[in-house]
Amino acid sequence: MKTLGNEVYAPITDAIGFLKAPLEVVVDTLVSWRIRLERQVELSEVDGALSSWESSLGPLESGPRSRELLIATKGDWIAWVSNSALGTNPFSAVEMLAKYSSSAAVMVSAKPHTLNSPKLKGVSAGRYGGCRFDYWAPGANGELEKLKHVMVAHSGGSKWLFFNQGEPQPFEEPEAYERPRVRERFTSEMLERYCQALGIDVFNEDFYGPRAVLVDSKVNDVPPTISRTLKETQEIMGIVPGRSAEFPG
């Protein structure tokens, strides 16, 4: 399965949000939103290269404090990732940022299904996998509209589930949606092509940076409920970095 950085930085890279707007606009929008939530906000200019994301965001935490990294790309899009101990989850935050900034947005996720894989025997129990693509854009009336949602995900039981919502887009490969094996109806290669059609080279490390802004927002004197290093998080979540290419999807 294709992933950004071959899962070396997962779960930071489990999912990524993209906003089609200048970096300064996205930063101002995010800061204004966090201030409305009565957060203390600090900004830092940092290196946007993938290899620097861990040092900018770490430790990974859960609680009232959040660190969000806005990365300029080689295209017209700004990438968003966070320091969540559960992994980056852009599907609500980036939707709101798109709404507030009147911007198009793309949100993606790609995780190999490694749970109980014999390839990881004695190394890790693995985890559930899946692949997701969401595409939002302002409509004719200026309101943000979800144009497309495509996802394949493991149910947590014994089944794979497939979802296809929204009007067909010119870049889609609808013939794949009829494949007998559910998990093959939407793959990471398809996700990559869908993103490339919109100007996002999602799995290319060189697409990201060099500019980036770290937005650190917190509630004073309230400690995080969880605080872990990336390595500790990977061990707990069953992530084996550097091996995603060995798995289908």
C-alpha cells in the first residue's frame, strides 16, 4: 500500500487535510477560530519538510492543547496535520477551516490493514486499515458542499465496507467500484491519482515544504490527558514504520 513516508511518521501521516488557499489565509483563519474557542495561541515558522514534522509536533497528545502544522506545498494547497495521540484526523477541522476561509478542501487517509498479519508475527499485532478521499468546494451560492466521499475500510469484524457518495467527478475510476473484492474497489493508487488530478501529489515527500507554520493552542494550566513520543505511540497502535509497501491496499 502506498502511504506518505512509508509510515515512518504514522500516525501523524495517517490522514492529511488540504486547503486550496494561501498559507497566510489558512493561518489567520485557524488562529481566529482557536481564539474564539478561548485558546492561548502561539505561532512559529518551522521547516515544512516531512522529516521535520515529528520534531515540530511532538509529543503526541490528547487533551485541551493542540499543535497543528500548516505546510505550504509545491502546488496551490496547504497541508494540515496535528499532534493528536490518536493520529491526525482532518475530517472535521479542515472542513471547518474550508468553511471559514471559503476554500476548496481535500481530506485523505491511507492505512495498511496489518491486523494479525503473519508478516508481523512476533513484531506487532498490527491494526485496522482503510483508504478514504473527501472533496469539498464552495458551491454556486458560496456555501461549502461535499462533492465526493469514497472510502474502503475494515469493519472491525470480518468484512470490508465500501462507500461512494456524491456526484461523479471527471477524475474518478467508477469501473473499479464494481470489483468483486470490496477492499480493491478503492486503493491507495486510486487515491493518489484522484489527488494528482486536483494538483496534490499526496505521497511525494518533495511536495511538502519548505515553508510551514506551527499553531500551538492551549488552555492555561490544563495538562494533557495523554502525552507520548512518536515511537511510543506507534508501539501502542500497532504501527510498524517502513513496511506499508509490503501490504495490499
